[in-house]
Amino acid sequence: MAELDDIIHQPLRLKIMAALNALPVASGLEFARLKKLTGATDGNLGAHIETLAKAGYVSVEKAFVGKKPQTTVTATPAGRGAFARHVATLQEIIAGRQG
Amino acid sequence: MAELDDIIHQPLRLKIMAALNALPVASGLEFARLKKLTGATDGNLGAHIETLAKAGYVSVEKAFVGKKPQTTVTATPAGRGAFARHVATLQEIIAGRQG
DNA sequence: CAGAGAACTCTGTATAACAGAGTATTCTTT
DNA sequence: AAAGAATACTCTGTTATACAGAGTTCTCTG
């Protein structure tokens, strides 16, 4: 049976990757938006973003916008590829193909 | 964002539920077949089946067939419902609907 | 410099996945 | 009856990690 990507499979990270993957290539989401979207505490969210970044699935850009710091997270091509494969594997399992 | 079913989300249990869900209602799979399908060790597989049984998602029937013990696992209506909801939630997340 | 806001980093707790060892049950063979 | 084989557990110890919340860093404002 097909193997799922452990990095992506965790619910919070799956949500992050799905949200980023739905965006046009090379655009991202801000930390605050992701926090609202996922409902995670900021410590926890930061840790998961780091896990994704270490895997090379997202890139993180920090900047000051106006007077406030802003972190933007963007899916990398590798991240989009891994997400697509993960989804394909999920669909295969869900469909009940028992090969 | 929609919440996933923790019981079902775990990879091994997802595979078990998907395999059982694909069968005609009221038919099940034997322990040995599930073991082969998932690649789990028997201790681990037994533990996951118990978790699913405790949640009311599967029923477990033990019998002797010929000279050998045989355990058959079957998805309950509740299990099928939970699986369907879980899949719907997954699809929603994967589609990137950020509501 | 005090204070505010954003995004961390760190720490401790709790959960739980997993492999592998040992056990119970049943039948077969001797 | 005792030994052995097969199936499916149950138990144990290790390891990983999710998570909340506290404390920290960085920048700008007043």
C-alpha cells in the first residue's frame, strides 16, 4: 500500500500546505492569516512552519511592513510537488484500491 | 477550518478504514489480510484495531476456521459515516477552501 | 526609555506510535 | 498427554512529537 508523507500528513501542516498550494505560484500567506486559518497558537504554528521549511516545502520571508513585522510563508516547487503526491496517495487509499 | 477525525486520520487506521469501507456492507477483512495490506506488525495492528473498535467504528469477530483462529474486522455503520465525513473534510481542506 | 505588537524560541507535559517479546487458544502429531 | 505449529493478542519500553503557555527578540511610536 502507498506510503503517506509524514511531514505533510499531520493535520496542521496539511492545512498549511493546502492553503499555500491553492495560491498562485510564488505568492504566499502571512503568519497572522495562517494562525487565524488553522486556529493554532503562535508557538505551535511557528514550530510547524519550521518543520515544513526544514523539509524544503515552504520558504519563509520576514520583513517589516509599515511599523509591524510580517512573516510570509510560500510553498516551494518541491513543496507543491510533495503535496500533489501526498494528495494522490490519499485519494488512492480513500478509493480503497487494495493493491 | 474543518476539523479532522483524529481516530481516522492516523495513517494506519486510515488505510484500515478505507479498505473496510470499500467492501460491501456487512462484509469484512481478516486480520492476516489487513496485516499484509498495511505492512504493520501484528502487535501494532491489533492495537489500532482496538482503537477503532473502542470508537465504535469497526466490529471484531473471532472464530476458528478449519484449524486456525481467524479474526474478521468489519466497518460499522457509524464507522462508515465517520469515514465519509472524514473524507469530505479532507477533500475540503485539500481543495484549499479557506473559509 | 517605556510600551506595544508580531513572531518566535524554549520548556514541560501528555499522548501515542511502534517493534518486539511473551502469552492464550486451538488443532495436529506422536 | 505432551510437544509443536499457527494466529492473534497483550504488554513493555523506547522514541517521537504535538501542544499550550511563558518568556524573548525586534522594530517602531510616543
